[in-house]
Amino acid sequence: MSSELHDLYQEVILDHNKRPRNFGTLEDADRSAAGHNPLCGDRLTVHLKLDNDGVSEVSFEGSGCAISKASASIMTDAVKGKSRDEIEHLFREFHTLLTGDPSVREKASAELGKLAVFEGVREFPIRVKCATLPWHTLKAALDGRKDAATTE
Amino acid sequence: MPGRRNRSGGEVMTVARNREETAGAEAGRPAFDVASVRAQFPALSLEVYGKPLVYLDSAASAQKPSAVLDAEMRCYREFYANVHRGVHYLSIAATAAYEGARSKVQALLNAPSARDIVFVRGTTEGINLVASTYGRQHVRQDDEVLVTTMEHHSNIVPWQMLCEATGGVLRVVPIDDDGALIMDEFFALLSDRTKIVAVGHVSNALGTINPVGSIVDAAHSYGAKVLIDGAQAVPHMAVDVQALDCDFYTFSGHKAFGPTGIGALYGKGELLRSMPPYEGGGEMISSVTFEKTEFREPPARFEAGTPNIAGAIALGAVVDFLDDLGYEAIGAHEEDLLSYATAMLEAVPGLTLVGTAERKAGVLSFLIDGVHAHDVGTIVDREGVAIRVGHHCAQPVMDRFGIAATARASLALYNTREDIDRLVEALGKVKEVFG
């Protein structure tokens, strides 16, 4: 297998794809939003419970490729208990990790913890949207938007 | 071309008949030499990721032979000028080449007259043209337009837009679990309200070859007109619009080894003459004042503005290219390849083919247990194998099978058994990654 593929499909990602965390509906969710990647047909929904300014509970459901599913799974773990500002900061850093130039990627990678496992996606520009779809959807839920989030 | 079109019934190119014709043609025509065919396609000798390219995405767009590339370049280098309006040498030469290409497309489809061939940007424009002209003229409140579940979005959306504008109703002929049309349902849906039946000759997502001859006959018995989307047929099989008796037939150049931005629409002469213009502009008028404009006869009426001159000429070169090889030989080669590919893919553990109709062209849509099509596509790409993943612009097909996406390998005349072996090998890597 090429090293790029190996970096893309890391064990952690394959594990979260197979056994996604926080998968399913969330009873009494305060917010829900749907996300859609028209390119590949991936669809997912993110449910949230809000606590003051932060996310106290979060889950997701839907179908998608290994990258989007693992991204959603690891994202839900990462944002639970975080404030809105912290989540937006994480999303920005995550985006930098996938698309930024090397000078800024290192700092992002250090701040992202487990999310840094998606660094290999940057070698596959067409798959960046798979990794960011859950985040766009989470943001739509936080913003209380009714229309579906899309990667377009 | 003479002697190539001895069709009788309305059914064009069943797979079985194709085999018989090949047997008969063996004496007069050299066997299909795929190596020499491949040598004519520059892109097929590319390497990607350090590996020889295996191109299995021709249903999305086909690669181009040198003869077609040269024809387009030669037009720009040697006889390029605007068509139909100049009295000078180059314009006369360009017009002759452009109209010559129209005659070649006429021969390709066995249309009765070159005047029945309208150059369009592609299949999508061909369908939109008919929906906006004939459709607007004839579909009224509660009239029905029939499409099928397996249509490409381009053969759904224009009709949906037409129905929204006119109060017409879009009805859908269902497909069975193999991806074949349920003909009884089609017959049951036909009625005096049916004004247009729009159907793909070959499904891009499933490979199903539809019984378009029977569809035309049944539709005509209710006075409905039939448009056939031939985008996936022309690259693979002989089409005879007179034998089919279809009212409209349209295809894209780029899926048939020609350039992008050019395609053709065939329409029966009397229908084209009765239709209003599609777009207004130069070329399509006979006289213009601010009070009234007179439109030209078809096909000029439907070709507003300067057309894709070099593209049309290259499309003419496509016709020559296909004619040199012969559809009989192409069909036999692809039929062999399809059965080989089907057997090889069915033997891959965890793989399910989607689209297993009895009559199929070279499209292999598949699912792999536990692995999303998008991941399959990325992994085989790194092995140098180009396939398409996703909904293939046929979301209703995906919904029908309860899936979000498939991986699709599509075959063309230049593919080989080795290409299939490389695909199967690459699918082994998918298993390596996902376990």
C-alpha cells in the first residue's frame, strides 16, 4: 500500500469507521442539523444538547465514507463539553490541518489532539470535504440553521 | 457505410444479434485488434502514481483517438472561419466541413436527411431543446410525460421543469431488482394523456439496454412522441433511428470518443419543422426587423449563434473512426469483456453487482460489503485504476436500491481483460485496508 493511503486510512480512522462513537439519535436534543455532500451522496445529521454556551451532549447518524464517518465520530468526542468559541476554534484549526501550508499546520496539529489523525487527508484534496462535512453540519446545528449544510 | 445497416425490426442491437453479425463479418473484416486500437489513444499510455493508467470511466467521458484530436486541430490550423455567412475561401471550406460532419452523423444514426440532425452541446442540451420547444407546444395541464427510474438526471430534470411550467404530470416507469424496466408497468402507465416518453437507450448507472423499439411502438399507439437519450448507446452499438421509428434521439460527442461541447439531436423532419426556436440569435433567422423575425428551417432554426465548428468536425471524425472499426467488432469485443468482467467481479468476496439485467452494455456498478464506494474509488485510484464512485447523476436509481452510492467500472472499445485484472487486483488493496 502507498504511504499516502496508509496515512489516510490510519488505524484510528478505520476503528471509528467500524465502531462510530456517539452514533444514533439524541433524545430531547436542543438542535439538529442535516449535512449533505452532493458529490458522493454522504448524508449525516448532528444532534446537540446545549448547556449555557456549550455543547453538553452530541450525537450523529447517517451514512458516509470511512473518512466522513470517522471524522464525525472523533469530532463528537472532541466537542463534548466545549464552548461554542472553543468548537469554532477547533474547526478552524482542523481546516488548517487539512488545507493550510506547512508553516501553520504544525501548530494546528499540536492543538488538535486526536483530530490530528486526519492530517493524511491533505494528500487527497478531493476527500477534504468528507472530513469537514460533520463540522459544517455541527456548525449549522449550533447556528440553529434549518437548511441542510452542504460541502458545496 | 453501405451494407452495415441491414436492420429490420425495431430492436436495435441485441447482444445476441451482435454476436451473429460478428461471425458473419469475420470473413470480410480483420479481427478487432485491441492493441492497435489502444495505440490510437494517447491518454491510454499515461502513467498515474507511477503505474500504467487503467481507464474504466468511459461512461462518464471517453478518451479520444488521435484521428479525432487531429481533425479538430486541422480545422483550426487549415480551414477555420465562421460558417454559413462568408463568401471567402476559408468560410466556404469550414462550412463544407461542418455540413459534411452533419452528413456523417446522419449516416451514423441512419437518419433520412442531414436536415434532421441538429448540432447541440451534448445530450443534456438535446433533451432541454426538445422539452422547451416540442414539450412547451404540446404538454398542457394534466398531460403526462413518462420517464423511467433509471434515467440520468439530464433526462429527468428538463421534463420536471416542463411539467412545473405547464401543469403537466411526470410519471415514472419502475425497474425491477435486476435493473430492467418493468414493461407491464410501462404499458399500464401509457394513456391518451401521455404526450412524451423520454427514455435512455442504455442506463449509465446500471448498464441496462432498454427495449426502445417496443417502447416506441407502444407509445405511438397512444399518439405519444418518444425521445431516446442515446448518450450511453452510441459509443457501443449501432443506432438506426428509422428502424426504431423514434421521434427524437440525442447523444454526446464526448462519451463517444469525441470532444466535449458537441453532440447531436435527431428529430423527425416534420416535427422539427413544426417546432419553435430554442434560442434566438444569429444563424437561426431568415429576416429580422424590430416588428417581426422570420426563422429559418431546421436545423439552422435550432443552431443560434456561431456553433462549435471544430467540435462538430471532430464529431464527424468520430463517425469515421467508429465506421473503420465497425460496430459489429466493437460489440463483440465489449460483449466478451463484459462477461469476463462480470465473472471476475462476482468472484470478489463481498462484492455485489448492482444492475444485472439480461441485456446489458459495459457498465459494472458494484458495492463492497462494509466499504463505502468513495473509499473504494480512492484506493483503486492509487493503483492507477480510474473508476467512478457516487450516484452517477442517477439518484432515483440509488434510492430504488436503497443505497447512497456505487463504484462503477465502465468499459469501452479500448479496454482489455488486463484492465479488469488490474481492477480486481486493486480491489484486493481495498480489502487490505479495510480488512
